[in-house]
Amino acid sequence: MNIQSLMQQAQKMQKRMAALEAEFKTETFTTEAGGGAVKVTMSGDMKITNLEFSKELISGEDSEMLTDLFIAAVNQSIETVRKEKESRLSKLVGNKINGFPGLF
């Protein structure tokens, strides 16, 4: 394989990855914490777009528990988005980067 061909493949891959990144940012992901007591919806670029608390949780006076559940739900959302993005990128690049461990 010559260098020019390798560069062309790299440019094609870069364009596909940029398209995937743009598409990913338009998607939303919803996760729950506390058995559904807190729901966080996050965009693909990891911005919170919606937050829901169960009525039972809001009516209580345990602000520490509410804070803990909120943190857990946000962290779960971030992890969900990160894993989905990683999965899609690995499907896109497939075996083409096996020689470069840790690239993504």
C-alpha cells in the first residue's frame, strides 16, 4: 500500500468520523437513577436538555438524597453518551486502526 492511498483512506475516515460526530450531537439519551426517581436527558454533546424528579422525591425533605440522585443520574448520562459514541466510532473505523491501540 502506498502513502498516497493511505492518506486518501485517512481523509475518507476523517470525513466519516466528522459526519458521525455531527449526527451524534443531534441525538438525545435518557437515563435514570434511584429506580426512576431522577431522569436526565442529555444530548450527544453531553448537555443536559431535560431533568425530571418523581413527585415522591420532590415532596420529601431530604435534599441530600436529591443531590446524590441528581449526581448519579448525570454521571450515568455522561457514561451512556460516552459509551454509545465509542461504540459507533469503533463500528465506523473497524479493523482499520488495529495497529494503533488507544487511538479512541
